Amino acid sequence: MRAWKPPLLPRAWRSSDQPPFVAREEELDAVVSVWPDVVSGSVHCVFVTGEPGVGKTRLIAEAATRLSVHGAAVFAGSCVAEFGAPFEPLDAPLRRLLDLVRGATATDAASRLIRQAITADRAEPGPEAPDPGDQHRLATAIVGLLSEAAESRPIVIILDDLHWADEAALRLLPRMIAGLEDSSVLLLGGVRSTHPDRSAVVDRVLANLSSFEGVRRISLRTLTLDEVLTYVRTRSTASATDLLEVAMRLRFLTGGNPFLLREAWRYAGDIAGPDVTGISLPESVNDLLYTRLDTIDPAQRHLLEAAAVLGMDVVADELAAISGEPAETVLDALERALSAGLLEAPHGAGDDLRFPHAIARQAVLDGIPARDRPALHARAAAMLEQRAPAPARLTQRLAYHYVHALDLGFRDEAVSYTAAAAELAASRIAYEEAARLFEQAADLTQSPSRRDELRLAAARNWLLAADFARARALAERVCALGTPLDQLRGAIQYEEATWRPGIHGGRAVELLMGALDFPAEPGSRAERVEALAALARATSFSGRLDEARVRAAEATRQARALGDAQLLLRVLRTAYLHSLRPQILREAYDHAGEIWTVGTARATSPADIGEWLYAAPNYRAAAAYVLGDKGGLEQAETALIAAAARAGSYWQYWRDCVDYGRHFIAGRLGAARTAYRRAARAEATFLSDARSSVAAQQLYMIKRELGQLAPVRGVITGTESPHQHWAPGLLGLYTEFEMRRPAARMLAWLLDQDAAVRHESAEWPAVLALLSEAAVFLDDRDAAARLRPLILEYAGLNLMSGYFVSCFGSADRYLGQLDGLLDSGDPQTSFDAALALDDRLGAALDAAHTRTALAHWLISRDARSRDALVLAERVRADATAAGWARVMRAVERDARLRGRADGLTPREIEILRLIDQGLTNRAIAAQLFISEHTVANHMRSIFTKTSSSNRSHAVRYARDEGLM
């Protein structure tokens, strides 16, 4: 890691023009008080909320300034109201951090990804094949950068004006906070809490973050009369009585708003000079600001109005260009506005003049007659457009101005630049912003075909942002109104937004079949093949697997016939890599291998492998476990390790899930917990609420095997509603805690609710395992009879929920247990098949459960089964050594399998039975393939344990104990 120095604080914070800081000491202490925890390695986030002008930015600046004295490296970012860049206010801090910590030329994958998102003029290329994982990878990359930086010194990130941030930036916050859990980072955000700037998205994000440790909200109130009086005392030496009178009038006029208080005080100073007593203040805040405007002549006011239209920053050459006035005239007007307090002086070389606050700019905008505004926006757009080719950072400004000049006939320009701004946002991975802008462009255009094109682009970006409902809604509108070709594209898009969240595919099937019924249009053959592949997937998610296989095969055949390798890979991925159901598993496994082989063969170097190709080994890893292919699992794992090395920790997450699964099935539960922690940390950056059930289920499986669920038992009553909880999970807990009546109730309810479509979900194998465990625990033959054909479907395979979320082992073990309960089938063959699968994968924990189930079945058929005792003894030894509490509890459940108080081992019991048959030591040695000396040692041990003096006494003891 590079050595780096913290940047200087923003010039504005160091300016002598700053007004006095009063009345916020309690709030300031609340911010500063978290600093010791931050320094010790614990992320904190403080949001300062309140109305415009109430002092949020000033409090944040004061806190950051004080913390910098204590060693904090402060990085400031803020948002622009109308045309901010994607990922504001994170972009500026990240740009500075990236340059300081890794250097401007850093070429690692994570640095390239961050630079792609925050580069204003798009120096970095956009993603070759955009994927919903892009933002996950970006979040992980940002967490990595901040964690790395915080190793050198604690960091403060300022996120001001969050109410104007785009949704992509806001959705990063929970992921960042979760990922930075053990890092010395403090996030300070300023948020308006009043309309019209109050943001529903911000409200939702803050509500989600309220459950995070280390996140707090500070709500700023307006200043009281005493606090206004304190402010006045710092600015005047008048008598106490006069100052109180002035403070009362100021409090009445401004409502205690600090920015308005400052402006009112400035007005008072301009009117009355140092002695502010006896002044006459305007009756309202607007009057106060308009009074200031009246101090400049009309021509200068028009220039200031044009400046307000252009934004918070006031750039002289832009004003000259939009107004046509000479530069000298513009500079004179700006100087006059500065003297009147309508603008704020630059704080350093290279800075522009600015409006002192958004309130002041809004007051100027409000003074512009509505009829004049479109012309001002049109002139602003024309001025910006003359900078041909327009820099990418101006695209959104052009879109904004042309949209507000629609009434003057600039509709085409508004549509064109809004779509261009959307494309720019998409190239920077700000998919939410891109989708919003594409929708806006679609609403503006009057061309039906262009509208459908833009709606589909919006749908694609909502899908990339994982907002599947909005993607489906837009795609369905295109299917209802578009041309046949657009309906085909819309149907494909709708299905893509259906299968990812695992929704029933019925509606997607309808839309796809309707679109495919239209005659093929020229040049649409490839899209029709993709639609057929999507139809195969939708049919699968409708529960009609046989139809799905036929359609998948036909789509594959047609793709091969076209000879387009890329099309073939897309079709194979769509038609097959979505399900681990037994009917399609082997074909999908083979096709995943084909995708990987063909795709990597086409690349000239590892760097040329598109990230989407890693979906193939990702799928193969899961399928290999289900199939019991240890070699295939190892090969897929190797590919995922390469993906993690090339593309960052997004792929390391999937590799960690595989690692977790392999340790878990092998019974290395400590190592499994370590892998789980790595995966859970990465998973927290995947979801906006950072509270996924995946990590929780992985941890549950570990604790279940370790016998660490006792705390859960304390909150389980047995009366829980299946409508308010995940019912299979409740059933699993009832079974685990041997709560017979609640388990019976939940088992019956789940079986009554069963439907074929549920069997298509990724969690179905887990549900099936939990149902089977409950049926065996309850000795429920009726339930077992209903479950048997469902388990039989998975014969020869392992049961796994999700992607190494819950690994339950061989379905044949469950089949053997159900057949043993039903006294049907061939349990021994099923248990043997299960053990073979366990051994093939090196799944020692699964094998222990299989041996336990087999021992229970054997002892149920023969209370003196030697094989059952031998199995139990081995399981007991393995469980003791590995700490498998659940396995130990299971083997001890049947008294006939428990360890004996007299300490006789299964081998010694076996020798006693052979003695009872009259065999000599030599004969026993020959039958058991051991030496006579070993037999003699066993005999001495038997005599000691049974307190017997000879063979006859020992045999009599064994008969009395029921061992014969």
C-alpha cells in the first residue's frame, strides 16, 4: 500500500468569512463522541437532518475540522440539485482516495471498476456485458479501497446534500457500512427532511440503516431565542436590552433558521451599520432576499437570473455566452451581486463564485416570470452545446435545459440528450439513474417506436439494478403496444426480470408465445432463437419440466444451425443454467462445461474472458455437489479462484460459498464457520438492506450440527404462524427441539399447501429434507408415503438449497429412512448408495448421518444387530473427535445404540456371541481374522468389565443383558 498524506480541508471551511458557530455544541459532541470507537476500528455513520439552511453543512464541517486535529483524513463530497453526476456525493472522495492510496495509474480490477463509476468524462470503457453483479462488485471494490486506506489512518467521508443523491449512490450506503464493519471509517451525511427536497429513497435507506450498529441520526432544530441572542452578541456590542429586542425580531422573521439569520443580520448591517438597534426588517424572508435583489439594476438582475438557471456555481464565461454581454459587463454585474451578498466569493484560486445557499438561488429562480424561463433554458442549452463535441459531464446539463425548453420546440433535443445522459449513467454502472433517465426520455418522445426502444432500455437498467418489478412493468407495456419485433424483445426482457427473483413463469410464457406467434421479421432470427431459449426457462419456472427440456433442445439446435458461437453460448446459458432440478441437471451440467470450454477457447488471454463466462463454473460447482462429482467440483472451484483473482472479491464470495460447503459436508465445522464469515461479509455488500437470509441459513446449519441452537429454543413457543415466518424453517426447529405437536401441525400444514410450482424454487430441496426429517421423527407414515415419490425424484443426488446455502447430503439417505418407516422398498440399497455418494465426495459429516440412519434401521429390525452396533460405535468415535453434537445426539436417541455402562465394545460383544456358540479362541481368531493373542486380550477385558471369573460367567452376563 502506498504511503499517503491526508488532503487539506476544503477552503470554505478554513475561510475567515465563516459565521460564528453557536448553539450546536450538544449536537457537535454527539458526532465527535463516536470518534474513539472509529479509531479503535469500528465504522460509524451519522446523518444530520433538518430543513434547508438549518446548519447541517456547518455542523458537519465543524465536526470534520475538529476531527482532523485528532488525526482524521477528511474527504468531502456533496450533491448538485438538478444535474449531479452518478454516484454523487461519493465520487469526489473516491477519486481523491483512489489517487492517494493506489495512484492514478492503478490497473487492478477493483481500481478500474471504481474509476469507471466515478470518472466524469468516461475515460474508462463501460462493462462489456452488463450484469446485475456489476454494482455488487463495485460495492465490494469501494469497501476494499476504504478498508485499505483506513489501515493507515482513520477516515471521515463527508456526504452532504444526500437528498439530491441518485439511487445508485444511496443503495451503496448499506453495503458500504456492512462491509466496513471493522474499519476506522466515519461517514457524515447531511439530509434535508422537509419537502419538496425530502426524498422517499433516502427515507427508505435511512430506515433500513437504523438497525445497523454504529448508525445514528441527529435532527437539527431551529435556533431558540436565547441561541439567536448568543449569535447577536458575537456580532454586536450594543446594550443587552437593545440586543434582546433585535434578537426577538430576528427570531420572529427567520424562525431561527441559521442561514436566514445570517442573511437577516447582513441586511441589518447594510441598513444600520454597526449599531443595529432601531432597524426595520422586512416582513418575510422572501422580502428580505428580494430587497437585496433590488440593490442591483435590472440588467444585472437578468444576468443573475441566468446564473441561477445555470446552477449553484457562477462561471463568468458561461454567463457571457448565454447573455451575449461583454465580459467586462458580466464581471461588473457579478461584482455588484457579490457586494450585495447575493453571491459568495471564491475561497481559493480556481474556484468559482457561488450562490451562498440553495435558498438564495431558489429565491432568484422564483423571481423569474414563468414565461421567461423556457427561453433562458434554451439559451443555456445552446451555449453548452456550442462546446462541440460537448464533454460527457455536460450531457446531463444539456438534457435538463432542453427538457425545460420543451415549449419552445426542443422536444427532439430533450429526448436525445436525456437518452445520452442515461447511456452515460449506464456506462458508469449507475443503473438506477440510467433507468430513470431512459423512462423520462420515453415519456418525452412522440415516436411510438422510439418510446418502446427507450422503455426497453429502461427495463434493462432496472433489471441491472435488481428492481425486477419495474423492469417487468415496462417490458409488459412494450408487449402490449409495440411492433411485433418490439413485443418479442419486450417478452424476452420480461422473462429475464421474472426468473431472477424466481417468480412463476406463467405470464412470461404467455408473452413469449404471443410474440413468437407473429411471422418472423427480416433479421430477427437470432432474437427468435433467444426468445425460444427464454421460453424454455419460463416453462421450467412454470413447473413443466418436460416441455422445458424440449424447448431448450430446440433452441440449442437452432442456435447451432445459425453458426453464431456467441448466440449459442447465450442460448445455452438461458435455457439450462437456471435450475438444479434432477430432470435437467445432467444436461445443464454438460452444457455449462461447453460454455466454459468454448468461451475460454475463444479468448486469447485470461484477461479476455468475459465475466459472464464465470457463470458456467459457478453453476458447475453447485451441480457437481448435487451430482457427487468431486473432480468437477474441484475444477469449478479452480475457475472461481481465477475469477476472484482477476475480477475481485465479487467472485471470491462465490468461491467462499463453495469453500463453506466443502468444509461443511466434510464435517470441518470450524473451517466452515471461517468460510461462512468471509462469505457473509461479502454478502453484506450484495443487498441494499445487507440482511440476507443466505448467511443466516449457512450459520444455522453450522450451529445445528454443533448443537448450539439452545438460545433459539428460548424464543420458540410452538404457536408460531406459518404466515409470518418461513414455515419449513419453523418445522425444522420443531423437529430439532423434539416438539412433537407443533411439528405435526406444521408438517400437515406444509403438505396441504404443497403445489408443483414450489418444487421449482431453489429452496425446494431444503424443504423436502426438512419435511422428511419431520416425518421420520414423528413416525408419520402418511406423510412419508406422500414424500417418498418426491424424494425418489432426487435418487442418486445430494440435496442442496440455493448455492451452498444448506447442504443436506444424499437424497438416498432420506429415501432409506422413509422406506424403513413404510416398510417398503429396499432401505439397505438406498443407504449403501448414500454412503457411496458420501465417500465419493469426501463428505464425512454426511456419511456419519447416513451411518446413523442405517444403524437405526438395522436395530429396528434386529434389536441385537451386530452391524448396527458397529456402525454406532464408529459414528460415536467420529462425532466425538469432530464435535458433531447433532450426530452424537441422533445416534444416542435409541437406547439400543447407546454406549454401554459396562464399557463392552461391539467387538467384545461379538466375541461373547461366538463363545456362546462354543467356539474356541483359535476358532474365534480365524473367523474374525485376528490373532489368538488379540482374542485373549479381549477375553481379559471382558472378564474385567463383566466381573466374571470364566467364560461361562461372562456368557451368562451377556444373556442377562440381552446381548445374545
